[in-house]
Amino acid sequence: MYIDLSPLIWYETLQNIKQEIVMDSEAFQLTLEQQFQMRMMEESAHNMTHEQMVETLVQASRLLMVKDNMIRNLLKRCPI
């Protein structure tokens, strides 16, 4: 199978993927398991001190940044 990776084709392919992601409303919904995890986090937050909440927020922010970096790196390596 031959895949044309010329810059124009590659750009158009990325644009199509971006449109599909934007139009897919399910991508922005939490799964049932994720909803359960959110509920568990909400309940545990009520028992945290202010310092514990700040530390948890900082850790969560760092993990989101790491995840963004990993996705960005994978996209750079992935010939779509």
C-alpha cells in the first residue's frame, strides 16, 4: 500500500482528522468509568485539607502537561 506523504496531502489529512475530532461530540464525554472516578474524586476532596488539595491540583496539572507532551511527540512520529 502506497501512502502519499507530500506536504499538501499530509496537511489535508490532518485537517480532516481535526474536523472529525471536533465534530465527534462523544470525544468530549466521559465514559461511565470516568464518571465514577470523578465522583470518587469529588467525595475524597471533601476530606482533604487545603494543602492536600493544592498538591493534588499541582500534580494533576503536571500530569496533563506530560500527557500533552506525549501526544504531541507521538503525533510528530506518526506518519498519517
